[in-house]
Amino acid sequence: MHELNAIERYHLSERGRGTGGSTTDKALDIIKNWKLTRVSFEDGALDKAGDVAKEMGMKNALVAIGGGSAEKSGQLGRLQASLSKAGVKQDLFGGVEPNPSVETIYRMALKLLHCKADGIVGLGGGSVLDACKAANVMVSAQADDIHPYFGVDNIKKAFKGQLLPFLPIPTTSGTSAEVTKYSNITDHALGVKKLISDETIIPKRAIVDPELTRTCPPALTRVVGLDTLTHLMEGYMNNVHDSVDPGANARAIEGMGLVFKYLPRAVKDGSDMAARRAMSAACVLGGTVIVYKSTGGPHMNSFSWFSVMDHGEATAVMLPYYTAYYGKAIPEKLGQVAGLMGLETRGDVTRAVVLGLIDFYKAIGQKTTLAQHEGFPKDFIEKAIADAAQNQMKLDAMPRPVPAARSKEILRAIIGGAWTGDVDAILAL
């Protein structure tokens, strides 16, 4: 009898059968009662976008999309028909690229002014929604420069008015931008990716229609699904902000259970609507978790690698290796994760969860090391170490803080381990 490979071990194990007990109904109940964003979550909800936009006070909306997939799939046509039926006029802004640039934000802001829009509808992935948030800030604040608003709470400090109504409609189940306070924008002139973090840009309404994710191919489904997992796990492992949002950990557990159970199904069969609904729900839950509980190392490193690696790929590949470092500080939390995955811990819960994550990745066809990512330059490891060493606030807020005096040593072990796949050196830290 041949030795079982990772995929076979996964599908024969309890973790492959989703032992966490999470159900989409539980998640939907949480979403229904979420106070910061009123989410319309149901199959076919896209066709109600016009009524929602009208309720939000829109009469002349700017519809923003990405590179054209929304148009090719017919989703844009459905949205435009719904808006027209509700009496909402519209103009179109297309071509929002992955990792939207400062230049795109300026173009969208100019379009908003030119067409005298009184609201924005974003149809697409996280890049489209992030771009809408940033352009909205510029126009609403009558600003000619987005840079003063990068950072934490700079909108709240400088702008006392109301933003234009913004209705996000995600077409993937990964970024959680429809419910978060974040907008990631790339400044090519400086060669950096910058973040707006401000409660002011949390959408007040959102439409989540799981049917829109049906057209996502397996590779995209996998990557955005793992982006959702990193939101849930990084927020859950964060023990610095546990008291800020006492219900966040329970939401994270619910969401992780859905990912472990349903992401393999969604990757295997994109038409499995039960899996699509579950992943859309998990994505929203992930966003609710990181509103108040910040992410950690994986997201920090993704900012250093935006020019060579997709955000979801970067956060996913680093998650097991940072978990290996965090483990000594959060054994009880990792015990919960192990239970969701149906893992036998045998006394070493951290190792079990780390190897379990790596097996989970292999089971769905995801690369597990940096070296496996073609085009990733090895010297970008040192870039990430240097960048992180300049962000001591982030290092101090990790579940297991990284002391300044040892930051390069520790980060080199973590990121170096992610290059080779060796977790032993990290576990020994």
C-alpha cells in the first residue's frame, strides 16, 4: 500500500470533514445583527442594488468596476438595470487595477466631480472597493491630495463632514473590504503600499451576493479564501485587543470553522453554492474581526512584497510560520484552532496547528513556501526584515511581541523558515 500524500491524509482526516460544527446559519445570524454595516446577504441580492442605493439617497451614482470581468459575466448589466429600475442614474468608472494606485484614486475622484455623483457603487474585488473608499474621502473632504489621509484615524482628525453614500458589492469572498475600515493604496512614485485605517470609511450598507462568486476560478477562489482565513486567524490570535471587542473571538472561531469545512469544496467545485455561501459568510465575519483586532506579521510582510506577489498569496504563505512563533504566547487559542481542524495535538499544539495548516494548503493546491512562488526574489526576505524593523509598533502588538534588540534575528528565522518550509527553528525561538 502506498504512503498517503498530504491531500489524501487531509481528506481522510476529521479536519477534512469540518469537525468545527460551524453552520452558515450561525454566521448569517451574526451578520444580520452586525451594527457597523447593514449587510444584505442573499443569493440574487445584486438585483436589489437599485432599491438599496435609492434608500441611501443616491440619485446619480458612479459605478466602479475592475478590469472588465464584471461586464463579461453580466454582473454589471444586472447592476445597471437594477439602478435604472429604481430611478438611479449612473456613470461608469472602469479599469481599477489590482493594488490600486494613487493615480487611479485621483482619476476616480475627478470622475466623481465631473459627473456630479451623489453616491458610489463598487462592484468587484477588494481593489475596487478600496479605491472607492479612498476616492470618496478626497471628494467628500474636497482634498487635492490623498497622502494626508494615510495612516490611522487621519480622516477623523481632519474631516468633520459626511462621506458620499457608498455601496460595496464584492464579487469575491476574500478581502472583507465591504465591512472594514481599511483602504490599501499603492504609491508607485515612492514604491510603497500605504494604508488608510479609519472608522469613517466603514461602509454603512453592503450587498453580499454569493452567486457573484460562482464565476471565480479555482485559483482565485483558493487565494481569496486563504485571505479570509488570515483575517480570521490573525484577528483571533491577536491577544492585545481582546478586551476591545469581546465578541470578536467567537466570530473568528465561527468563520474559521466555515473556511476549514467549505473552502476545499469551493475550490473543487465552483458551482457548489452551499460552499460559496459559507465562504462569503466567512469573509464578512473576517472583516468584522479585524475592524478592532489588528492583523499581524503576515499582513505586515505583504506590504513589502506587493510588487512581486498577490496580497492573498503573501499573507497565506506567511500565516503558518508566524503561527509557529506566536504559539508559546497563545496555546489555548491554538487549541481551539486545532479542534476546528480535527487535529491530534499530542502535547505540542503549536506544531500540530502549523503542520495542519500546511497540510490544508497542500490539500487545496496552495504553495506552502516562498521558494515555490516563481518570481519571488530571495533578497526580498531582507527587504521585509528591514521594513518590519522600522515598524516596532506593529512588532510590539503581535500576539508574541518581537523585541527590538532581536527583531532581525527573529524575523530572519520566521521569514527564512517560510522560504525553506522549515518550522523547527521558529518553534525553537
